[in-house]
Amino acid sequence: MRSIAAQAQHLPSSLPQRFLPRFLLPSFSSSLHSVAVNHDNNHPPLISRFKPSSSQLRMASSNQSAPTELDVFQLIQAHQEKAARLPPIDEIRTLLNYSLRGVLSTTSQKYEGYPSGSMVDLACDAYGSPILAVSSLATHTKDLLANAKCSLLVAKDPEDRTDLVIIVHGDAITVSETDREAIRTAYLARHPDAFWVDFRDFQFLRIEPKIVRYVSGVATAVLGSGEFSKEEFRTAKVDPIYQYSKPITSHMNKDHTEDTRLIVQHTTSVPVDSAYMLDIDSLGFNVKAGCQGNTFKLRIPFARRAADRKDVKTLIVEMLQAAKAS
């Protein structure tokens, strides 16, 4: 795996906080995970480059009233640097596995080789290769049959450009009759109402990855990114707890919003006004939190790895008990 922080390399390491856009401080946390884990010795984590000056620290500590944006940033920084999360390759594999829709880019046959884009539904096979069900009448199908090279972009949160984006570069290959039933089963598991896959003009295509890229925090100076080869990506594992994200987060957001807020505040020391649970995996969960009129995303780690769905409940109850007892 190769990791870079492309745009941020051009920023001076002494860049004062006052030169950062105001909205960067709260939104910065949504990109901390890639910044914290995707680096090498030549490119240290970006978060270490944005240390507040000693005068700023004194000003923050002398203010005993409501926390300032600098205070909040420091709390987020201190917590998120150490928050446990899945290895990047497993996180990307898991998110791609449970994604339902993406943007397919092909080489247009109609418009003199210009790129062409289409919204497509997708699933993944056992190795993480994206599966498409396409009609022979579709323009992108004609493009792929003429030139198999393509890319597929999947956004974790299409409404948040600072969140994770995955791009698969590869070749779209027609699924053989031998594999068709298994691929059909995998596709219908994600799209149970897709009855049209059995129409005569439909076929399954598998995108064989050459490179799987990810970009996190696509905004301003913060750009965490990395990539995996086909061979590396085949070793990735789908997190076994992530499949329960929807029922668990739906329950927590419907019936236990105050409990989630208490857990987040106790765990991070950030005085949040609200916390909305987004998804969950074996090592913790992600939330969208509100504080002082700003919203940002935080990683909340478990005390240990969750063994199964029942264990997730146990861990959350323990976290709530600790928060109430503090």
C-alpha cells in the first residue's frame, strides 16, 4: 500500500491556525482517520503539522467559560489520533462490499473517446470485485464491450465531500455461465427487487480491479489518500459486525439519542449538543456530532473488539454506564 498527503505537502509546517478556514476546524475530524493511519516516515500525519502555538494554548487555557473552537479542535485532535479503527484495507473492502450505487466512468464510443459517466447499482463478489447488471441497450454497456477499461467511484456519504471516496480502476469482464448463478445470488442479496436481471437483454459484468484507491477529506488542504493493488485487495477482509450497522444505528437514533450523546461526550470530552450514529464495526462506531453550531464526524472506539451483535449491545451499555457514572 502506498499512502500520500498530496496537497498538504505544499503547506508550510508552521502554518498558524488563523490561516485555516474557520470551517476546517470542525470538519477536520471527518478526515482524521485517514490522516492518522495513512502516512509514512517521509510524510508524517497532517494532524501533527497543525499544532497550535504556545500563545494560543495559553489563551485557550485561560478561558474558563464555554470552550472555544480551538479548545474543541484540541479535544477532537487528542481523541481521534488514538481512536481505534479497522485497518485501511479492511475498511475500504467493507464499505465497498456494502455499497449499493456508484458512478461508472467509461470511454465513450459515441463521442469520440471522451469519458462518459453513468449512475449504476452494484454488488461485490467474494473477492471484493464490483458486479454490475447491465442492459445491452445501455450506452455504458456498449462502451464497455468496446473498451473494457473503466473506473467506478463510490462515496461513503454523497452529501459530504470531506468523507471517504473509493475509486476502483479495472476491466469490466462478462461473467461466465459457470459463475452466473453465484453472481446473480450475490447481486440479488444487495438488490432483492432487481427482477430485471433475468431479462434477456441483461448480463452481469465483473470489474476486475487493477488498483483500488481511496481519498478521505477531499477539501481544502487536507487530502488523505492511498491505494491497493489487485493482489493486496484480495487479502482484505469484510468486517463481520458492519452488516448490523443499519438495525443498530436505526434503533440508537430512534430511541437512544441522548444516550449516544452522553457516550460521545464522555469518550471524547467534547461538549457535544447532539450525536447521530452513522455506522458500526468490530472496533467502534462513527457519529455525526453537533457542537457550538458546527457539525463534524467522530470515531468512537470500543474498549475491545466486539465478538458478535449481542456483544455490541454489551459494549454500548458499558459505555453508557461509564458515562452516567462520571
